[in-house]
Amino acid sequence: MYFNDDHMKIKDLRVHSIALADPPLRSSYGLHAPYALRTIIELESEDGIIGINETYGGEVPAAALRAIREKIIGVDAYRLTGVLNPDMKNRKRPGLDRSQTYLVPGENPSDEASRTYAALEVACLDLIGRATGTPVCDLIGGRVRDKVSFSAYPFYKHAGGGGEGSDRREDEYGEALTPEALVLQVKKMISRYGFGSVKFKGGVLDPDLEIETVKLMYQEFGPGVPLRIDPNSAWTVETSVRVGKALSVELSNGGYLEDPTAGINNMASVRKQLKAMNIDTPLASNVAVTCFADIPPSVASDAVQIILCDHHYWGGMRQVQHLAKLAETFNIGLSMHSNSHLGISLMAMAHVAAATPHLTYACDTHYPWQSEKDEVVAGGKIPIQGGCVTVPEKPGLGVDLDYDQLERGKSRYKNVPYKKRDDEAEMRKHVDANWKRVLPRW
Amino acid sequence: MYFNDDHMKIKDLRVHSIALADPPLRSSYGLHAPYALRTIIELESEDGIIGINETYGGEVPAAALRAIREKIIGVDAYRLTGVLNPDMKNRKRPGLDRSQTYLVPGENPSDEASRTYAALEVACLDLIGRATGTPVCDLIGGRVRDKVSFSAYPFYKHAGGGGEGSDRREDEYGEALTPEALVLQVKKMISRYGFGSVKFKGGVLDPDLEIETVKLMYQEFGPGVPLRIDPNSAWTVETSVRVGKALSVELSNGGYLEDPTAGINNMASVRKQLKAMNIDTPLASNVAVTCFADIPPSVASDAVQIILCDHHYWGGMRQVQHLAKLAETFNIGLSMHSNSHLGISLMAMAHVAAATPHLTYACDTHYPWQSEKDEVVAGGKIPIQGGCVTVPEKPGLGVDLDYDQLERGKSRYKNVPYKKRDDEAEMRKHVDANWKRVLPRW
């Protein structure tokens, strides 16, 4: 049996910029705009099979994908690595401590090659999966679990469900700017999706109020529901240690303290001071450690005990699997990071999670914040039940594009003024005309 | 498009023990027996496609494969990981320094699960490749090179080409028990195969004679041909440092000093002493570091600068890819280990090497020591030209079984008394009735 050179050759790459309504969520970055941005890609083979994927939105990621188009036309989908080897060791980085701390996720210039490669890798895997009748997770080594756990992801938020003018979405959760309102939000999420753990976005209110919020959650849900808080580097080392101490009980039992402060050195210092107090709450990160080059200094200083992987910027699914083995080897936990996303990314996250034995925590997802009205997956939003996404038996990612919905997302993108995420600008517009992201703030 | 449950289901596993003639090669383990042992496996799917592979020989590995047969019948070849997750973190190991130092490769009990998984993983990949028309290297991420470099692998040896009685093989290289004879052997290998580097098996003669051998090679081939010496842990730390110093020029230029002494602590001590003399010859290992659990202590003590991977015992091709990324991350070089093997293993080594970006040295191979008469691959021995194996474009591993040759190998296995590699016994039989493997010897 011999095969010719056209076996699974890429004929076309189509890049679609879309906008989706997003509620006014708060974080240390500022305020989510009324629309989040995503890019949907289609990769078509010579025999007309179409692989799809979803990645970061706005002009920059779409331009990077378009720029690489000529290079991948004619390439065998199975041989992407040889053409676009994600050479992360050659990434030029201004300094380890820069990392993603000061940047909106998805727009770190030093990650661009990895993000572009990842976007295409997943589309290739979807294409191969459709052509061979195989789910993506099985193409990359085989599922080790049939369900992937996700966490509830509560945010402090203003009133509103996202969208503008006549395109406003229903505000399912209402305003939540106090500890009590936040706990109500989590209760609603848990009752709707059955989440078994909570990742709470902090770095918004005074640390004492955020401590109170976590304590209220712990009172409400008990030690059976692991709690995490992620202030996105909003705190000094001193504040981080103070919060870690105040929440030493609440963040144990499978929880963690995520990126309390900026950079590997500060994280290591927080860890050291907590350990000296016999507090073993692990520190997690998706900003101090965002690429393989960050790992040796982090290991050497015990800065980060849990890495949040994300195939979108770590260079794809196989790079996440490498990361997981590395983490297992060095006794580092592995969780998963999320940005605002739709169902294609959710399924890609579920597939890579399914094929990664050493995934030790429930994954993050913003998915419950997105509206059915914006979903581009045929059949509407993917169910999360018992806190889990079921790993599909269908070929590829297991989801198809709804082309009408895609057109609506594209036309929304054309009509809205947002072409780049800018949470600071939104804060200035709606909350405080002089607001700036200051790290550390407290 | 939906697929049923029978997609790529495994219907049968057949395990064939074979013997192949092997010349009387010497190492610190002793003397190679007249026959080396291998296991050939066939994995047949419901639709009659057969994936093949080659692994360690003799009774123990074959029994481990037969023992797992019931567990994998009915499994989807794409989903092997979920069924036989190579859980290397749970390996029971008597102590890090035991490693493979005192054991014949392929018979370390703590590696058994990894070896068995690897044998099946590669057969599954061959099966999937044949079913989908895809070369194995492209199934696991895609080739990053079209040719894979191998090193010449000279040994001190006695006269004889392997085999016994009327089944003797031609002695292509003759006796080589002096520095001069060893260099002649290398010249012959290079002229026949075009190797661009030399991995020389030491630990056999007095270290001063082995130093002389390397110096003679360097005189003969010059700095353009990287040289390595591997005494299989035969030396003390002191002797290792002495040899490293004596060969500081000859082992630079892309060469290395492989497992001069036993265990991570001793290796670290050799490294430290050489560095103190400004000698930066890297230390390589396939006995001090043989599994992921060995890596953290090795990294912490800078014991090993180059790891020799081997999909046969590291848990398969994907685990080797994980290892490579880990090595790249920690600035560790990657080379590849070999045991006596035939063409199926050679092709599997070439495929994993082709799909591993961070492979920084030419691979080892015993293949030139094996005879065409013993090859089980249809069409005879795989060519090595310019020191390289060409990565095939054919589906799967790219080689088919010659069933007549397989039958000859099986009947040879039945008729010879060797059922387990025992290089000490061979030494006692042919060289020195009282010989024992003593580490360190010098």
C-alpha cells in the first residue's frame, strides 16, 4: 500500500474574526468590554475535508495566521511540525519577569509563534480526525478519562450581560461587587453546571474583602469544594503572604493561590514565607510561568507548585502533553487556564485534557459567561454537567461550525469598535476616568 | 460522519521469540553470546490490518507481553494509553543508584511496564499508519528531518561473526583486541556506512589502552568526526576524571564521555572535577538516568548533560518526545541508546528520531553487527548511507515482515540454549572461567 504526495494536503486556510457579547467582568486587568474577540479558522484539505479551530481574537492574531498562509498551503496536515516547528527555545524575551504579567493573554509578542502554531495544529488534528474517523484526543495518544472536570469561574462584575445597544444579552448573574453577591453567583453557577470546585477571580476589591469572599464561600460550600483565588499579580509579596496566611484553611483541600504577585522571584518569596509558617498552600501560575524557558528558574526557586497549561499559547496540544510530563517529573501540579471562548475552544481543551494523564486539577473555563446567541458550534452551547464536559466519541474535535452563526459573529466583529482587548480603556470609560493597571496595587 | 465502536479494534496479539547470530562483542557486561534474542510482535485489527514491532528478546519480555494479551484484545489501537497508561511515577525502584547499572538492558524489573507499553504502542502506531496511509513519524507530530544520523559503534571483539556450529556467520570485521585493530574496525565501518561520528564501547581493556584507542581514532579521523567512549560504568570517579582529562581534546567537538562511572552521585562528582579543570566534556548516560524519576536529582547535581533516550524502555515514542522537550527545557542534550536489534527496531528508532526536534546527537545502533541472514524485514537489511537512515514515506514503520525469515528466527530460538542474555556466563565459558562483572573495575 503506497500513498501519493496529496495525502491530507492543505488546500486552503480561512481566517474568520468574530465578536461575541461578554459581560462586564472585573479583574486586575480592568473591565471586560461588551464584546470579546475570537478567531475561527477553517483548514481545508485537497479532498475537501475541513478542520476547524478557535483561537485569540482581534487584528493581531488574525494577521499572524494570514501571514503564514502561503507557507502551509500544500503541506500535509500530518507534517505541520516540520514546517512550523514551534521553536520555543529561540523566543526572544525581554526578561523572565515580564512574562504575561503586564500583557493581555494572547498578545504577548514572544508567544506569537507558539500561538499561531497551536491554532493550526488543532485545526490539523480536527482535519485528520474527520478524515480517519478518530476523536482528536485519541490521535494524540488516547483518552485517559471520559469526562473532563471544569471549575466554576466567578468574577466580581457590574450589572449587564454583555453586548451593546439592541444587541444586549440577558444578565443571567446580575451585579456582584460584594462578598455576598459573589457567593450567590457561585451558588447559581454550581446549581446550573454542577461544578465541584471554584476558581475565583480576585485582584479587584480590597484584599480584606476578597479574603472575606473566600471565607464566605468556604462556609457555604465546605471543605469538599476546593477553592482557588487568582488576583492576577495584584498584590505585593507582603499582601500575598498575608492572604495566604488568612486563607490557609480555605485554600487547602485541593485549592491553591494563583499568581498572587508578579514574577518568579516574588512568587518564590511568597512560597518561602508561607512554608516557614507551615502553610503548604500551593502557588499556581499562568503569568510567572508561561513557557518552557520559565520552568528551570521556577523549579530551582520552588516559585510555582502548579502550572496552568493552555494549548492556545503553550504551542498546541502536544506541547501541553510535554509540559504535563515535565510537571509530573518535577512533582508540579497541572491545571488549565482559560480566556473568554466559545465551544470549539472548550472542546479542544477537553480533548487535550482527556489525553493528558497528569492533569491534577479541574480546568478553568469562562464558557458559562458566554451566551447561546454567540455560539458558533452547530447545535448550540456544549453541555457542562456535573461540572464536566463529556469527551466525545465523534471524529475530530467532535463539533461542527454553524455557518449562519459564524456569519453573525463576523458581521458583529465588523460593526463593533473593539479590535483588540483593552480592559483598561473599558475601566476608564465606565468606572474611573483615571484608572490604570498598577501592579502591585495592594 | 459517525464511526462505530469497531474502529481500529485489536483482534489479536501474536508474540514471536527469535534468535539472531551475534558476534563475540565485549563490554563491561562481559561477552555477547553467539545469539542475541529479540521479540517480534504482530497486532491485528478487526479489519485484518497487522501492525508489527520489535522489542527485547528472551522469555521474560515475551511472557510480559503474553500476560497483557487479554487486557488489550478489543481495545481501539488509538486508545492504548487509557488502557495501559505507562505510569512511570509509580515504578517501584530499590534506589536511584541501582538503575540499569547492574542489569542487562531490557531486564530491569522496574522498567517492565514501560517496556511492555512501548512494544504495544509502536505496534499500534504501525497498525494505525497502515490503516490511514501515514508514516509513524507523521502520526506522532510530523517529521522534522528526512534523514536520521547514526554513529559507528565499534567494539573490542574476539574472532567470529556470531552463530554456532553449521549456523556460523561470516566474520566481517575480525578480531579487535588492540587499539590498532579497533581503529581498523572503525575505518571499515565508516567506509561501508559513511558514519560521521563514532561511539566506542570501552570498559574492556585497561583504561590506558582505551585512551590510546581514542587518541588513535582522533589521529585517524580528525576533529570533524565526533568521538564518544562508553565504558558502561567500569571506572571509579578517579579513573573517569583521569580519562576525561587525558581525552579533553578528543572528546570535545561534539563528542562525549558516556557513563564512565556508576550512579548519579558519582557522575556528578566526575562532572564537578572536570569542570574545575576547565574541561567541559559533557557526560552522557543511559544507566544513571533511565527514567523520568532520575531526572530531577540529575538536574540538581548536574550529573548528566546528555541523556540517551530509547523508546524501547522509556515507555514508547511519545514518552521519548516528552523526554526530549524536558531535555531541551533544562539544556540537556539528547542522543539515542541501542541494543542488538534488527530492522524493525531500526525503523522505529528512525521514526521517533525524525519526529523529535531536540535530538542533538547521532543515534547509536548495533545494526551493522547483525547479518542479512537474520533480518526479518522483507527485502533484507535496511540501508545506512552517509551514516543515515532515510525516513520512509511509506505507511506505518515502512517495513514489512518476511514470514519465512521470521520462521527461521523462531526455529533458531527454539534450538539454541540461550533464553536470556547473560554476558557474564559467556565470558566464563570462552575467556576466563572465573570472570565476574565488577564495578568499578578500574
